[in-house]
Amino acid sequence: MSSPWSPRREGSPDASRLLIERAHEEFVRGNPDDARVRDVRGVVRESWRRSLDSLVGLEGLPPLALTPEELERHRREHPLSDVIDMIRGLLIPGAPEESGVVVAVGDASGRLLWVEGDRRVRALTGDMGFVAGTSWAEEAVGTSAPGTALRLDRSMQIRGAEHFNRLVQPWSCTAAPVHDPETRRLIGVIDVTGGDEVVTPQAQLLVDATARAVEGELLLARLRARAAAPQAPRPRRVPRSPQTRATLRVLGRDRALLEVDADGSETVSELGQRHAELLLMLATHRQGLSAERLGELVYGDPDASVTLRAEMVRLRKALERIAPALVPESRPYRLTVPLETDAHQLLSLLDRGAHRVALAAYRGDVLPESSAPGVEELRDTVATALREALLSEASVEVLLAYADTQAGADDVEVLRLCLEMLPARSPKRPGLVARIERLEAS
């Protein structure tokens, strides 16, 4: 089946990209009454104003709103999980890698749950953070079809330079909100992102029709379920237990930061290196560790049980004060609530193709001064995964940014790849050549 997203001649924007770009520059410079700004569509101007009021960065990356575990759980529990195959069939029929577009499905708050479609386009849009688990709400990334559609509760088309965030301006998108078929409550959004072909009138009709078909299918599924079990008792409400969300930040830090959000109250505590090592190993090995294995990972000695037990007593006392839910159990040593780490979040971003977001999250090596074997192994894993992902899939802009970090500054292979990917007349080439010659001479 051919793709519905084949390029068409019709549907070109009323104002050229250059005019909108100039209007955008005047707006962000504080000239909202400039004549060029007044020529921009009113719905876009109002979204720019809201973006500015929300302090959205002009080249900011979307926040990671869901950890891998939260993403999988939210996918399973979200009502659109039952119709995701219908969305795929309607918007990317045939081979997804030949569709030329990316289709995203998000929840009512703008968090992307599924991002699928053309592999090449996904790799490119991943550089701007358009991946599952990130927030594309208007207050997070500014004007975009999914975020603005949710904000206004109507279908939206945003063409290239109409995006508030400059990183998103190479792309265009069409999105439509999805409602609960009975209560009309907003439950999610469907978005198609690509080139100019996704902002034609036909594209808007197709995305709108998909949203309506999804709502109809959700209603039919409910009616069938009720007919099959008419006497089923209503589920009894179970009181929710207090939720604890904790993150251990170890990238580029010798003294880790433990961030805990427990029942709406947030605390940030600095940990000593040994306590950071212990918590990091427990967070990495969620199934639990014997005393011997934990001693080996932290002390390099499986017989360091006496030293380990004494340190675990001190760690428990510290956690009882700052994060009682994180006090580990024994036999085996394990955490009873999830503890995220910025190192594992970075690996998750790489898996999702969000190279630019991952690079921005990379503050440096994992606990750089630690000599604990388990930490050294994780440190090498993170550094290698980042480098290999960037070498194999990242854009030249992301590779150049990596070359400006401490990790990539002396990496001749990275610099040579940047040189190959840059246009022949790029002003950045002479500087790269000089850096390569200097490194190879030394």
C-alpha cells in the first residue's frame, strides 16, 4: 500500500519560511508589533506569546517526563493502547520505513507514548528530543502541533518556522486531540511530523478522521465489554499508597545528589562517595545483591562483608532521615522502591534515538573519582554507549557538540567523521582540520 504522505504541490504556506523566520526573530527580540509579526497566523502568534510567558527556551530540549518503567506502565494503562494498531494502519500503511513521516501518540499532558514511522526521519527528529517519554506540552517546548492542539483542544497544523523552538523549525506537523467518547474528557493526541506534505488540507482531514475513528472504536469496545458482562460488579476503589520517586544523579559528580519526591514533598541531599557507590549498585541491580557480590562491586573484595555491613548501617541511618522509603532490605540487599539514575536515563535516551537530549544530559563520567569495580564498569558502559550511538546515528550538529565536550575533544575519529559530514564550504572545516593535525602530531 502506498503512503498517504507522498509529496504534493498543493498546500504550500501563505507566507514563505523566510518571512516567518524574520517575524519570529522580531518577536523574540521584543518587537511583537512589527508588521511581519502581524502577518503571522493569529493562532501561532498567541502560542508564541504563551511560550514566551512560560520561559520556553529558544533552543531548549524537551524534558524527559517518563522513565523507561513509567513509560511501559503508562502505555499498558492508557486507553489508546487498545487502538494503537488502528492508528498505525490508518496513518502509516505498508512499510513504516518508507512512509517519510513520524507518527506520535501522546497522553493528555503532552507526554509522548509511541513514536513510530520512517527510520530516517525518526533518527533526525530524535536529535531534537521527539522520542517516547519526553514532554511536548506547549509550556515545555513551545509552539508545536501536539502541544498546541492539546492546549486549544482542536486540531492544529504548524509549519516549519512557526515553531517557537528553533530546533523544531526544520519540521512541520499536524495533530488532533483525542477525547473519551462518553465523557468528552481529553485523553491524548495524535501527531504526524515530517516535511511540507504533512501540513496540507488533506493531511489535516486524515489526522482528524483518525482521531474520530479512534474515539468510535473506543466506544464500540466499551459497549461490547458491557454486553458480554452485564452483571459485572463495579471495581471497588482502592486507596492509593503514597508514591515515592527518587533519582540519583552521578554524572560528572563525585558526591552524588539524591532527589526524592515523596507524597508531593521534594528534597535534595548530597551523598558521600561510598554511599553513592552503594546506592548506585543497588539501583543498577534491582533484583538484589548478596553481601559477597555487593562487596565485590564496591570494594573489589567479596570477603569485605564486615566493612560492608558497617557501611550499610550508616547508609540506612542516613536514608531514614532523608528518604525512608529507600532504606534497603537485606538478604539480599535490595531497594523496595525504584531508584532512577541519570546514567540509566541517558542510556534510555540513546535507546530511543534522542541523541541531542542524551548529550545535553551527559554532565561527565559516572562518579569520576570512584575506583569501585561496579562503578568503573557502568562508567565505561555509559561513555562507550554514548560515543558509539553518536558515531553511528547522530547528525553532524550533535557530533560537533560532542567534540566540544571533554569526552570528545581529543577523539580523532569523531573529528574526522564531522569533517566528512560537513559541506565542502562550511566555515567549520578549517578549525577541524587544525585540531586533527594537532592531535595526530602529538
